[in-house]
Amino acid sequence: MKLLKRGHEAGLVTLTRGDKGRWYGKRPLYSWDPRALARERAKEWRGAVATIGLGRAWLLRWPDQGVSGAPVDRITMQLTRIYREFRPDAVITFGPEGAGSEHDDHAGTSRHATRAFRWAADPSIRTPGHRSHHSRWLLYTTAPEAGRVLRGRRPAGYLTPTHAVDVSPYLARKAAVFEQHRTQFKDRPFFQWLLRARGGKEYFHLAIDTQRPPARELTFLR
């Protein structure tokens, strides 16, 4: 949101529609049709994208709870094509621990997105209609060392933050984005706690800077 406000272009890639998740408010547990949940979550995703204000977004159809084990070549080539089409300066994805929750899909997303960062820059890997693209920065979302993880389990293996970004003017809009995801309202108390606990900050770990010498400060993250 902050990047968009400052005139940058931003995009979103989501790898799965979450068809094996829990549908909040439906009973008995897991009695719904996964195809119906996928349709509902796709609709919620579109609402979230619109609330953020993104002009470019991709919702892929890898199976829920199957992203981690997806065929490496296929999923990485799909992301490579998207990177080469969108041509970002920076790629931001989950940390390798899986965004605090240590969910296999989240950790798998981190691996696939990181691999595609390198593949997109390799001219020997061909994607018809799109030439190679060298993004400069790869960043992982992270949290302070003692950050609590989803539903209070022991702390996850967060990477040390290298950059903290003030997003306090956007907290109400972040909350409005979560409100689009009605099937996931079971996590609403944790999400609201997280907004307060982070004190209006988002944390990132700079994993790769492809230029030398590396930048000491990333102006777009101020």
C-alpha cells in the first residue's frame, strides 16, 4: 500500500486458492465441498486485491497443502514467466521458516519464489515471449527475534530483520483487507493482535542484492 501510494507499481502472486482450509462458520468441520471453498476464497482474494489497490495480481491453482511438494520445474517455470512479464525490481516473499506459522505451503512458497528469482535472470532458461529479467533485490518477510507465532506456539526461526518499515498510516486498510477473507475469520483475533504487537511496523530480511556493492539503504522501504 505504501509503495502504491508513492507511485511504485506492485503485484501479487498467490499460489493456491486454499481449497483444503477451514471454512469459518460452517458446521460440521470440513463438511463443505472443497471446490465451493476454492470459489469462495477466490472471490475473497479478488476483494482483497481491490482493497489493496493492486493493478496486477495472479491467483494460481496449485493444490492447497500441496505447494511444498509441487513439481519443482513446473511451479518454478510458472513463477519465472510471471517475473519476466512483470519485471519487478524487488521480489518479496515469505521467509524460509514459513511466515511464522511454519506452514508447509508457506515455506514451499518461499523456496519456489527464491528459485524463480534466479531462474528469471538466467537467459539459458527460455520462456517464449518473455526475455530474461534481473530483479535486484530478494526480501523475506520476517519479525523481531521474540515474535510470537500463529496461535501461540513456540517462536519460529525468523531471520533477523534488516529493514523495518513504518506502515502505521495503513493499519486500518490492512485490517480492511483481512475482512475480505471471511472464510478465515478464525484467525481474526490473532491478526488483530499482530497489528497491535508490531507497533505499526513491517519487518524484512534482505536476502539478495545482485549489485555490488550492495545498497546500504533501500529507499523504497523507507
